[in-house]
Amino acid sequence: MSMPLITDVHLSTDGRGPAIIFPGQQLAQVEHQALVDQLIAGVKEHPDRKKIEFEAVDGGAADRWRVQRMRTGRYALRHLRNHCPDLDALGLPQWVKALLLDAKTREKGGLIVIFGLTGAGKTVTFGATITARLRLHGGYALTLEDPPEDLLEGAHGTGYCEQIDVSELGGFESGIHTAMRCFPAKDPSMLGFGEVINNETAAQLFRLAGDGHLVLATAHAKTIDAGLERIAAMARAAGEVNANELLSTSLQLAIHQRFDDKGQLEVTALPREHKITSHISRGDYAALKPEIERVRISHLKDR
């Protein structure tokens, strides 16, 4: 049963709490009951799954939901899209799209990080960038997600994407090792990493990006400079003493996105430049703030 206006449902499978419908934080009404019952049945049938699907009653695409256990008997479910939006439809500035699709990174690899807070659309930009790059440049992409949200699997122009649900492999660390064994020997490849959430995976991503793979990742942060400093600190905590140096040599692009009070997307970006990588190498992340503003203003003047 597809209800596209609903983004999230919080519910109890044990009858101890009400079902809450989002947006609006409203108690479930009579018109929501069939959906709530269907979701409760799906969670009960597959209590360990992080994603459930239902056949659409109209014969269309299946209804897909991400499942997160909040406590015993209480779950938060997020309604997932049935297609990956096109990069051109996201409202990104043209100069940011050009940086995301830069052909040079296909051969030399490196790290592209998409920062933002919860609900900023990081995952949408992540998936749309991967599919757009495949259509434009070809090659192969493998994504590691927990669980996969947008449907990226399949052919995109002359490129191809496959998705791995890391929860089936025991977590992101195991997923990275699996990805390394799955990459083709000679074709340029991309690794898409759903979200940097622990120290060891941050260190692994730095190493992979430094080895010539093109790595795209999302991470939670209020700003680009704070996000870069955080993932470098995570990598150091995992024993990567050269985290700043690895980040400075591998970083190709960092962007940050947020929605303003009117729902308009605001994006800042930090491309690879010698001055910027020098700051990162020294661990002087505060010095990136004026660089981010400089880049922003320079592109405002180019309009």
C-alpha cells in the first residue's frame, strides 16, 4: 500500500504505544490503520531485517521501508524511494554538479565526501552522483549501505552498479573487505560508502582512497571543516597516525548541504587545491573556513 505523503511511521508491535505519522507528528488516524497494520505484520514477520517490502495493491513498484528498532517492541520506519532521483533534479548549483562529475577523478581516484545533518538529503545526492557518473563515464560501482536505500543496482548507460547490504555481512568493516575482493581487476571502479559512523571504517576509507579507488561517502556534520576534522580524528582513533596526511592526499571534493527554512537547498563545496590540502596536512582545519567562503563567493561572481 503506497502512501507517498508519509515519510516516517513510529509504531509499537506489542500494543504498548501509539503509531505516530510523519510529517506532522500526528497520531495514526482511521485512514492510516491499514498501513500501520501492514507495517506491524512486516516487522513481526522479519524482526531482524532492516528493510521490509510490500507488494503494491495497484500492481506498481513495491512499497519499501527502512526499519530501526528504538527499544523492545518499538520501531521507527522510514519510507524509501522506489527510484534514485536524477542529479539534475536535486537543485544543486551547476558548479557543484560539475565538481561531482569531474572526469579526472575517474582515473586518479580519491575521496568525495557529502556532509550534512539528518534530513539534509545526503543519501539522495550520494546515489544520484554515482548513477550520473556511471552514465557519463562508464565503469563499475559497488555500494556498501546499511541498508541500501535508493535502488541503484543495475546498468546506468555503459556503467553498472551493485549494492551490498552490510548488515548481511556483519557490518561495514566486513563489507569493505568483501568489496575489495569484488572489484574488477582493470576497470576503473567506484566504492560508495553509505555513512562514516565508526573509527575503523574512516581509516579504511582513507587508505582505499589513497590507493587510487574513487570513494564516495556521506558523513554527519554541521560544516565541511568540522566534518573533515571529525573523520580525520576517527581515523586516528583507529590507529591511523597519518590521518591528516592521508586525507590531504586523497580528498578530491567535500560538499555540505542543508535545507533552509523555506525548503531550499543550500550547498557549499571545497574542491582540491594546494592551499586547502596544505591546511589539512597540518591539521589546521579552522583555516578551511575562509577557504570555503572564498570558493562560495567566487562562484557567486561567476553567475
